[in-house]
Amino acid sequence: MDIEKLNYAQLQHDIQIAYTDNNQQGKPCLLFIHGLANYLSVWHWNILELQNHYRCIAIDLPGNGHSSRTNCNYGIPFFAEIVVEFIAKLDLKNVILVGHSMGGQIALFTALHHADKIDKLILFAPAGFEYFSAHEAMLLKSAMTFGNFMVLDEMQITQSIQQAFHQQSTIANKIIEDLHVIIQKNNRTQYRKMLDQCIHSMLEMQVFSALNKIQHDTLVFFGENDQLIPNQFLHATTPKAIGEKAVKLMPNARLITYPATGHFAQIERAKEVNLAMQKFIQNR
């Protein structure tokens, strides 16, 4: 996959954020946030179309992609602060946060704690919609630790991305190749520590009980064959049911689901998703 020309923003604490920006000044700004163990180019198939209508900015979160890898306290609050600082650094206006998976939970947390910084939310299979009890969270943390989940290597990345797509494609294979290169270029121990902190934070900083406080207009997408949400071992439910339950709690949210679609609805259903996003932004 060709990565668009990268820019870099220098933030506090020696953090450098890699990002792409089509620089459509004066138009609504879509700020894209990727999920766990991913990178900004997963938004390529959306930006390709949406860049004709909006300012499109995709970032690599710290510890991921081409951004800084430092000894930070990685997690949802940290990433939300990074998003807010990035918005201020670039003096972005009319910001619509677009988050996928963990990026969706970051967007929700940002909306809860920095409501004035953003205008709308667009969420794809957001982590945070699925509620875990304290006991379930403890079980998940233990399973990930004792299951050696954090010994992340190329094989596990391959399995994770393949599982995230309902139907395998050259796109999935290219994402896998890119992520392999990123892993091989960086410190694996540091990367695993970051992932461990992120997963623990997602479980500790749940937003489900506060969804009713989010007043922003919100559009949510789920693939009906998502194999990652809900957790298949703990919750006998469906992605659509998870989305419906959460959206009912939000005053100004609506849900779109797609059959025969996995965790990456924004890629597998790019054409339909891009059109739905435009209608949502234009209030149609």
C-alpha cells in the first residue's frame, strides 16, 4: 500500500506524531484514529473519496506506525490527550473524530472529557460499546497475560488481521505486510509493553456507563460478522445487538450495520460507508 506523504507534528514530552493531511482549509475536518496495533493507512480507502469534500487527517498514535515510541503511560486517557493536543497544534476547526475499534473508544473518551474540541463522532466497531464487568475484565487480563498474548510477532499480526476481515483480500494481505515491516523496524519489547498497557486501559477506562452524556451527533458502523466485537468467549450476543444497545443510550446517535462484513467495515464496505459519512456530515 502506498502511504501518502507523511507530515510530523512535534508535541510535548518529545512525542512526534506522523500524519497525513490533504490540507483542504475551510472545510469540515475528519480526524481519523486507527485501532490497536494498527496504523493510519487503514483509512486509505475512505480518504481516497472523502478528500474531495473534506479536510482529511489520519494520525499514527504514539507507539504505532511512524510516530514516536517512548516510555509513556499508554492508554485511553493518554491517547485522548494526544488527540486534543494535536487538534490545538494544528489549530483544527470543525473537527469530526473518526475512530475504529480502540480508536473509537479514544474518540468517545475525548467526547466525554473534551466535548468542546469536536463537532461530531463517526465510529467503526468502537471498543467501549461492549461492557465488561469487573470479574470479566479480570478474566480477560489474566487470559491475555497467561496466554502469552503480548508476545506479538508477525504470525499473530497475520492471524489478527485475517480474523478482522469477513472475506480475505489483497487489501488485508497488504496491511499485514505493512505491519510486519513496522514491527521489524522497531523495538519489540517496547511495542509489546505498549499493547499490554492499551488493552488494560480499554478494560479499566470503560465508557459504556457514560454514553448517555455524549451529546454529539454520532454515526456508528458495525459489520454483522465482526469476530472481535463482541468477545466470543464471554458474551453470547451479536455485533448488531451490541451496537443497538449502546446507541439507544446516546441522545443523538444512529447505527448502520452491514451483513457479510467483519471488523473493518470502513474497508470492506468503503463505497457505502463513504456515502453514508457524507450524508451524515451534511445532515441528510
